[in-house]
Amino acid sequence: MKKLILGRVGKKALVGTLAALLTAPTLAFDHFISRDGHQLKDGDQVFRFAGIHAPELHRIENDARGVCKEDPRGWGQYFQWPTADEQDNWIQSLVLTGHKAMRVYVLSVATPYDEACERETHILPPTSKDGMPRLNEVAMVHYDRMIALSDKHGLRLILPFIDHWKWWGGREQLAAFYGEQEDDFYDTSSKTYAAYQHIIEQVIHRTNTITGRKYNQEKAIMAWETGNELKGSTEAFVRETAAHIKRLAPNQLVMDGTYLKINEFSKTDPNVDIISNHFYTVNNNNNPEEVRKNLRAIDGKKVYFVGEFGLESAEFLNSVMQAAVHEEYKGAKAAGAFIWGFRGRRHDGGFYWHREYTGHYSYHLPGFPEGFRNEEQAVVDVVRTAIAQMNGDDTVMPLPAPQAPTLRAIDTPNNLKWLGAPVGRWYRFERATSQSGPWQVIGDGISDGRNGFDPATDVLFADPMPREAGTTYFYRVTAFNESGHSGPSNIESFKQP
């Protein structure tokens, strides 16, 4: 199991020489994740996991741009699609720090304010009054890539469909397509529910434009979740939805996305595999005892998963995480647990971030001293310890040495921009007057881990050395962490005017 912390090598990679094995890209998973009673299995091995919840692997909220005032809901944000480099970096950041699985956020639903707020969504309104909603092909290509990269690097995905809430556009916005109310989403005879069923069918039957496989054949997809925090789920809603998903994707698992309670009917529904809950202090359930209560309520009949918890001190989060790792009822333990929440690196340097109402910022991997007010390094340690424990390991594996970062084209050496390595903590910048060197170190121990970074105004690193007019300077950057150094990045040049 220890090899899973650094990724997975598929059967095809066993062909060829040892040198080929060491350089070959990670290939497809061998198995779908299956359920055996209250346990998840990867082949014949028990599958347990922990991590920092990464909701935005397929759509990113750019908090640095602030609030979109044209959205009358009062908190309209600027969302954008990630670049391929960003998605690859985020998924590698998770896998190389030990993550084996990840639950992402929902498919976004169109609102009347999207154009004014310069954003697109996954789900578009129907073209006729009683028609079905459409998938936005532009959006879904990024979803395709998330799945393909997860398969490549060794990350299992939990994919929820629709949100109870309206942050990304959810049940209220879907119901608005048909002149219905938000609670009609849970009414299995409503137009909104029919649209929801149609979305599920479109998504599961979609052919991935990168892998060429239908989604229901993607082994990286561990489970489909009925939705995010679906507080109003009824027995009929869960029964019909779970059966619909299972008919469409019999090799993948189904998770009941109900929030704040354990549904008795889900314990006996043959199409429900996983029951989850989210813990937050505002709901008076963010404590280790909630893990025990949920395990007793499920009674060993289904897999149990703590989908989200957070927004507390590192010490408190550790108490909940340790309950998720160790608490047992009738032989059943939590299959996994995620602390909220993660944001990844930007294409041109620094990190995306999100600030919660509690004042907590999102966490960055592999953890940085700049996040001390957020106890970032302590929280990452909590998670990596739990990952090791879930794997049955006695110690936390060290981070691998980072790969080379990517230096971006240089507009001015007074603001050097680079995409950091997935597990890089620090960077060394070098300059030369020839592409072949000799190289002079101009900055060492540079970090890209600042929280609240605004690329419009902030600079991560500027060349501090004088430059002569008419001279062309060449730059490169190396990443390092406590385990070692990368090779140098690509070389970029700048001619001083």
C-alpha cells in the first residue's frame, strides 16, 4: 500500500526494461473501486483515504478579483476554467503528498448574471420552454481532463452532481429553468427532477474527449454522489436517483449526498454504497463524537465517509481526523475523511485562495510557513499522518524531491513568474549572460506560498541585480524541498532596454 502515496503503476507499465519503467507515465488503474459490506476495496485490498478537500479541480474561483457586483445574490464571484498546466499541477500536488482519492465540487448551473460576471457554467438552460438542460462542451472538456489526469497520476474521484446551495448555481437555478421552486428539485414528479435525471444520464454517458472512454468506464471515477449537501433528500428521491445512477454506471459506486443526517432508508437501499456527512461548527456537529454517532447509526450496513469538516484549529481538526481513522463500530470504520479546503497553484505563479467567513484561508500543498495564521503546515501534517495511518503505515513517507518548475516568458525581470513544482517549497533563481552559463544565483529560498496573493499587484520575486542596457539576460529556476532539488527549469531570456 505504501506505493500508493507516490502513485500507481498499471499492468502495461510492467512491459519493457527497468529504465522504461522508471520513466514511463502512470497508466490506468487496474480495478474499479468496489464495495464489500462496510469497506471499499481496490481489487482485494481495503481502500481507505484521507486528505484536504480539493473542490475546484475543474472550475476555479478567482477570489483575487473580488465580488461581482452584477450578481444580486450579494456574493457573486469570478469563476474561470483552469489551464491544463494548473489541473496537472493540482492533481500531482495531491497525489505526491499521499492523497489517493478526492471529492470535487458539483457541476455548476447557469444563472442570468453569468455573462456580466464573465463566467461560464457546466449546465446551460434548455433551448425550449419544456426542453432539457444542456451540457456546456467548453466546460466539460476541463472535466474530461480532470478525469484523465486523475487516471494518469493515480487519484480516485468522487463526483457530486447538483448543489443544494446556489454558490455555483444549484437546485434553485435548475428549477428556475422551468418556473418551479427550489424544493421542487426533491419532488420526483417535477420538471426540475426530470431535468436532474437527464443531467445524470448525459454526464455518465459522456465520452471523454481525452481518454476516448465513456465516463461509466473510467476507473478513476470511484463514486457518483447524488449531490452536495442535499438537506431535503426524501426516500423517493434517493431511491429513484440511486437506481438511475446504478443502471447507467453499474461498475461505479453511488453515494447518498444527504446532509446532517443518516437516512434509515439509505442503509437498506441496494443501490446506495456510501453514506456521508459533513461536519461544521455552525451545525453543532463538528466533533469526534459525531464520527461515533454516524458509525452507530449506519450499523455497519454501508460504507461511511466524512466528506467535509474544517474551519477550526489544527489541534481540533486532528481530534476529528483521528476519530475518522480509528473509531470502530461492529468492525466498521470510516473509509475516508477530508478537511476543507485546498486551492492550487496559478498558471503564472502563486496560489489561488479562498477566505471563509470564519477567517480561515484555504490550504496550500505541501504547506508553507507564510500560512502560520492558518496553521497550514500543522494541518498538512494532520492530513499526511492520517493518510499514513489509513494505509496501515507506521510512519509518514517523506515528500519526493520536486520536479522542475516552469518559468514563464519574462515581460520584466522585476516580476519573474513561474508555475511552482507540485511539492516544491522553495526556489533558487539563477541568471547568466549566455544560455549555456555560467549561472549566478540571484535568489535563494524563494517561496510562492503567500496566502491572499493578488497577481495584479503582488510580486513573488524580482531580479535584485543590476542590468546593463542592450544586454540579454537568461534566467532559470530550480525547486527544492526537504528531500532534495529538482533539475533546472526551462530557460527564458530578457533583453534590457
